[in-house]
Amino acid sequence: MEEIFVENILNKALKCHSLNKEEIITLLQYGGDKLIHTADNVRKKYTGDGVYIRALIEFSNYCTRTCYYCGLRVENNKIHRYRMSVPEIISAAKDAIEKGFHTIVLQSGEDSRFKIDELCRIVEEIKKNDAAVTLSIGEKSFEEYKRLKSAGADRYLLRIETTNRELYQKYHPKMSFENRLRCLEDLRTLGYEVGTGSLIGLEEQSVEMIAEDILFFKKINADMIGLGVFIPHPDTPLGRADAGDFELARRAVSVTRLILPDINIPATTAMETLKPNGRLLVLSAGANVVMLNAAEDTEHKKDYSIYPDKAGVNEGLEESLAGLKNSLDKIGRKIIVSKGFRYNNRGG
Ligand code: 5AD
């Protein structure tokens, strides 16, 4: 019975790239291999077989926030905190560019020590090279986002984490869902390519809530969607919770690809961490982007412990790049040298 439903829903998605909540819920529950396969075809048709690579620089693990699931939360005093200096960040970015990366992703906890002038200087320096700059540094004011954009930043990643208000409020004490939405709106107004996404597998998160997240991605016409599966971190309030369901998160990637066919979707590190070969499995289910950690300092990588046993922390950038090339070969895909904007996928 579900088979027929699934088939009909997939046909509708292929025709109009739009689905209602019930249809999304059915795919998330029963989509199976047909869903994965259809999403893989849509990915191929709209973005090709190329995989965009991004170099990730996690420049500070200080954070003023208290998100229940995250190892960087301010109340975790077991973690060793580090903060790279401005010259260190710039030099790490230049190294990655020399190694062939055309997008630098600068990520940190919400570290109030970095003033906007400093952040702008970092962006300006990196933009002197032929590279796109993506920021992932949390909630800021319109004015701050504007200054960073003027400094040359191209993209911004800010996951909504969950679009369910009650769940959001529960896991993000002292934060406001409205402000999160305001940030995403401001980023869009300012002309950034906007990336958002959710955590899949939080306790009390229903399939219906995940369907609502996906509809939200469509509503704001996000340019990039990162979906991570929840992995419990022992030094957080959710340390004893179960990890999220890898297959459900993978199906969420596929459904997102069906309704936003030309966007960029990374195979996230959380997926690789939870399951061996997770990255390839997600790349075969609709994803077309991989972010590789560019830090030369292994200690920093270990200390950026959002969740435990993060995949790839013991490798250098060249090693991870070689590993990625190797595994992409196996699935007939290849790294593509490009800044990898969404409009590249539209033949732009
Ligand atoms: N498991 C998986 N992903 C997590 N993140 C934070 N904590 C965890 C966890 N325990 C994700 C959040 C954040 C991104 C940088 O890392 O979704 O946006």
C-alpha cells in the first residue's frame, strides 16, 4: 500500500518539486530506496556529478551560548578552549587556497572576543585571493552582518536547528526563535547565499516536525541545507540521550533535494561520524558538497568537539582530500574546482 503512495508522491515531486506536509511525512517514513534513488537522479540532473569542496577553519571554540546538545556550550568546563589569532586564521585560509580550495568556511562558537573590525579584516584579507568566504559564527545584528558583507563575505550558515518553537526554546535557553528567524531574513536581505538546516534526532522531535523543517527550507528558498544527525555529547545535558537515526536523516536529505533541486547540500561530518561511509551514503542520496577540516593543528580539531569522536580529526587536509577523491571514484563522482555558488548549478 505505502509503495503506491510513495511512487505517486515521487512522481509529483519530479513534476513540480513541491510537496505538502503529509506527503513529506510519508516519504520520511516509507520512502526507502526509491526515495534515495529518485533524489540521487534529481541531484544529477540539476547539479551534475561534481562535488564541491570547502575548507573549514574552526577558529575558536569559545561560546557564550548554552545549547543543550553542543559540547562547546559555555557551561561545559571540561573542554579545553582555544582561539586562533587573526594572522593564524588568515594563514590557514591561504594554505587551504594554495591546496586548491576555492571556498573558505570560517566557523566558531559565538565568541564575543572577536570584534566586528577584526572579523572584517580577516574576510578582506582572504578575499584578496580567488576564493569565496562563508561565515558560520552565529547570531549577529543587521549592522554587523552588513559590515561583514561589505568586507566581502559571500555566504552565511546559520542552522535553524528545529522549526518547532517549543523544542527550540527547550534546547536553547536564553535564546529566541524570533531572533534566529530575524537573522536568516537579514542575511537574505543583505544578499548573502544563505545556508540553514536542522539537527535530526533530538529527543521529542517527531517526523512531523522534521517535515515542517523541510517546508521551512522551501519557504525561505534556502541556498544551502546542512542536515546533521544528533550525536550525544557526554558533557552536555543531553549526554544520555540516544543518537539520532542515520537513515531518517538521510531520507530528510533526499526529500530536501526533491523540493529544492538546485541547492547545495553537504554530506555533513555528523553523518560520517555516526556511520562508517556515512558521507558517501549521503552523497548518493542527494548531497553534492563536502566540507573538509583545514586545521593543521590536530589539537584544535579535537578540541572543537561539538560531539564526540568527530570523523576526520586525525587527518591533515591533503590526506582527507586524497581520501575523498578515492571514495568519490568508487561512486563515479569527482571533485569540482569552483567556488560552488548555487547559481553555478543553474548554468551561471
Ligand atoms: N550532534 C550533532 N550535531 C551537533 N551540532 C551541535 N551539537 C551537535 C551534536 N551533539 C550541530 C548544530 C550546529 C552545528 C555547527 O553543529 O546543528 O548548527
